[in-house]
Amino acid sequence: MQIRLLLLMTTGFLLRSLVPVHAAVQEVTQFGISESAFSPYNEGLFTPMGDLSSLSSNAFARLHHPAFPKHSVRVKKSNFCDGEVQAYTGYIDVQARHLFFYFFESRRDPSQDDVIYWTNGGPGGSSSIGLFMELGPCRVKSHDSTERNPWSWNEHASIFFVDQPVDVGYSYAEYGEAVTNTQEAANDITAFIGIFFEHFTKFKGRALHLAGESYGGRYIPVFASTIYDKNVELAEAGVTPINLTSIMLGNGCTDFSTMMPSYYDAQCSDPTFPPILDISSCVRMKQLIPRCQQRYKEGCLDRFDSIECRAAVQFCWVATFGFFNDKNTYDRSRLCTEKSEMEDCYPIVKDLQDFLSNNRTQDLLGVDRAKRGNFTYQSSKVSKAFNDSVDWFSFPAQYYIAGLLERGIRALVYVGATDFICNWIGNERMTLSLEWTKQGLYRDRPLRPWLVDGDIAGMTRSGGGLTFATIAGAGHLAPYDRPKQSLELVNRWLAGEAL
Ligand SMILES: *[C@@H]1O[C@H](CO)[C@@H](O)[C@H](O)[C@H]1NC(C)=O
Ligand SMILES: *[C@@H]1O[C@H](CO)[C@@H](O)[C@H](O)[C@H]1NC(C)=O
Ligand SMILES: *[C@@H]1O[C@H](CO)[C@@H](O)[C@H](O)[C@H]1NC(C)=O
Ligand SMILES: *[C@@H]1O[C@H](CO)[C@@H](O)[C@H](O)[C@H]1NC(C)=O
């Protein structure tokens, strides 16, 4: 139960195609370029096809790089979603793993602007949620159409959306193997980013920001740390290091030792939101929380034991979540009783699934045969694999944030203020618990309002490279609820300005 509630996204239909994948790969790759033929083409972006505009929208070009012998990229132009900028889709092929991506150039100046990598959470959630519902260049409007999003994060940055780990969205593995934990996922993403910047030479050396939502609050600190550490090897191999500049965590569930007790505050004692429970339930919860914390500490933190840890989490879950009833777990300000199915609380998700299940859309994007047919935004296989490996509770993701801050990688932790599942109180506690040499510059500051057009958009605190910010009036999917404020936040962050 605990994980089901946490994931909130356990849809039934996941299409497992029986079509041999090799055949699909051969078929779509009409412009195969052999590895030996690579070097002359390593001079500019897609030189083999001439300039960008000559890249085909009907078939993939395949690119290799000697520094990544086990990897290749398939990419095509895909005219959709944002008519103003170049848009591409493709797969990064990591041996038998195929990670689907969308890439949109910046609406301002793609040859100068920073690059953002975006992933949704889950685990198992497709980044199409981020693209077509939250912060991408277009939003799904009906089952077969989209409309322009004026507050897309590609206003000042080029951005890619990746369906990861394998099996999520249009991504897949040929032999059905699943990625079961964050570190494995990080290795694929590191290869993805390395290849991406080597091939898309126009973007080489450009400042990179890794951004993620929800479970992305656990993914992104590990992905960024893996990229940071891998840079040493890349430099030795003569490859341009990745210019990792910041991480952005949106409504993250990064650390459960600070989030669990905050489920009490979010229901009974939030200075920004009235209590949503009766007094007797709040009292009961208050009594249970120290026991939850003790069990969690013993089973998950002091000495990780998967059986003890699961039992502790189960106890904590009932203790803190068991009272939550008719509200949307993603947004305390909204009613939604069907807590386990995201599309019940957000009807747009059904249109999104229909749009991405459509054969015409899949043709346009170049989806491999293995992932043709009905699209599901949530891979139950991946969520189950992560649950089985206890990835949720088995490593302290916040330590990675501290490690990055120590090395000058900036971190933005923003939270839609009415979220429950990964609420602002738990996130603020997590940031205040971080230990790095400049922690005092952060902790000593008070929360202050930040403004958009003269109106209070939320509260913020900043120092030592770390910025915490709430977005008022937004739930778990903050850029969906408050697109304008979210874009303002991101643009100021990219520009290195105070909020
Ligand atoms: C990384 O990006 C920043 C911001 O655009 C830029 O100032 C810096 O020169 C870049 N670093 C490298 C090594 O390219
Ligand atoms: C989907 O499109 C492909 C390529 O255009 C076509 O071969 C296939 O028959 C279509 N599938 C369905 C179910 O319409
Ligand atoms: C795909 O979805 C449609 C509509 O929801 C459904 O009728 C159909 O049975 C599904 N197909 C498969 C193969 O699951
Ligand atoms: C997660 O794992 C626990 C323990 O194995 C199990 O009881 C629970 O049903 C699992 N949840 C999901 C969503 O797979």
C-alpha cells in the first residue's frame, strides 16, 4: 500500500510488444553511418546531412563516437509542438537499451543559451508529463492536438526530455531487462549526456542544468554526481567535459527522514495552509511520529536492512498517511478521492496518453516498433523494480546534493506550496539539514517573499549556492498549476539572478 500511494500512478495497461526489436532498428535507420566513417563528421552538428534543416523528418540519422563504442544516437527532425524552433526526437542506444528523447532548441538564442535536461519521477513516470502538461513548448489540448505553451522553459534554454530509465514511455530494452535502481539509471543518463554533447557539437561546453520532479528529487542528485565524477574520465579520453552548472529539484521527495514527519505538519500544522484533519487524528499522528522516526532510523539509516526498512516504512506510512482522505495527494487545496490514479485528478493525462498512443503521433516522433501501440505514462515494471530494490529508502540522496554544493554546482529546490506528497515543509527541512562548508550562508537567512509582477509568488531563502523556493498556489506539478511563476523562477535561476 505504501508504495502504491506514493507512486499514485499505477495504471494497468503497459503494452509489451513481441515484435523483434532488431528488425525495427534496421528499418528506421535508413541513413546508417558506420563507425569508421565517423571522424570527418565530428566537426559540426550533423555535417553528414549538411546543416540542421537538411536532417530528415522521415528517418533517423545514426551517429557514433569513438569515445563511446557501446553507444550511438539516432536522431531525426520532428516538426511538432513548437513551430518556432527546431525540434528533434530520437533514441540513445546503449547496447540493447534504447532511451527515447525529445529535444527543443531555445526560443531565444540556441547558439548561446544554456541546456536543461528534464526528467519526471515515478519511478517509472514518463517525461512526456513534463513536456506535454507542465513546462514543454506545447500542451496537450485534446486526444489528437496540442497548443503552444507561452511559458515553456525553452524560452531561455534548449531543453531535452528523456523517458528514463528503460521501459518508461517510449524507452525500452531489447531483452526486457529492467533498471532497478537510481545508480544504474545514472549510468545510462551519463552516457546519454556524454553522447549528446559530443554529437550536438553546437551545444558542446554549454552550461548544463539537470532538472527533475518528484522522484527526480532522488534521481537528479545522483545523476549529477555521476556526471561530475565521470568528467575526469572524459577529460582523460580527450572528450570535452560536461559543463554541469546546476541541479533543479521540483517538488522532490529526496529524503524520507525529513519528509515523513512533515506529513504531520502538512495536515495539521502548516503556517501557510489551514489544517485538513480533525484534532483527534492530528494528536494520534503526533504520537506515532516519534516511533516512525525511531524505526526508520534503525531499519533504514543506522544499518540498512531491507526487511526491517520495509517494515519501518510500512509503519510510518500508516502512521502519517493513513488519515489523508478526500484530498488530492498532489494538492491539498483540491478534492480528489481517486488518489491512486493520476488521470482521475488530472483529466489532461488521459488526453496525453491518447495523443501519444496515436499511430500518427508515433510516426511523427519515430517511435520504434517495440513501443508502438498504447502509450502509458507510468511503467509499472519500473516502479515495481525500484520498489523491490528498496531504492526509495536505501541511499541518502541529500548527501549527493551536499557533495555537489561543495564543488560549486548550484542547487535549486522549488516546491509547489500546496503539494502534500513531497511537501514544502519536508523539503525545507531537508535543505536545512544539508551539511557543506557554506551551510551557514544558507541556514542563517530567513525566508522572504519573492515576487512576480509585484505579486508574492512564494517564499525563498538562498545562500552558499543553494536556493529554496516555494510557489504559492501550486501543487506537486508546479509548472502545470503556475506556469508563469515557474518560468520566472527558472529564468532567474538560469541567469544567476536572485529570485
Ligand atoms: C560553462 O558555462 C558557463 C555559463 O555559460 C560559462 O561561463 C563557462 O565558460 C562554461 N565553462 C566551460 C568550461 O566551457
Ligand atoms: C501505423 O503506422 C505504420 C506506419 O505508417 C503502419 O505501417 C501501421 O500499419 C500503422 N498501424 C496501425 C495500427 O494503424
Ligand atoms: C489500447 O487502448 C484502447 C483504448 O483505451 C483499448 O480499447 C485497447 O484494447 C488497447 N489495446 C491494447 C493492445 O491494450
Ligand atoms: C513493494 O514491495 C512490498 C514488499 O515487497 C510489497 O508488499 C508491495 O506490494 C510492493 N508495492 C508495489 C507497488 O509493487
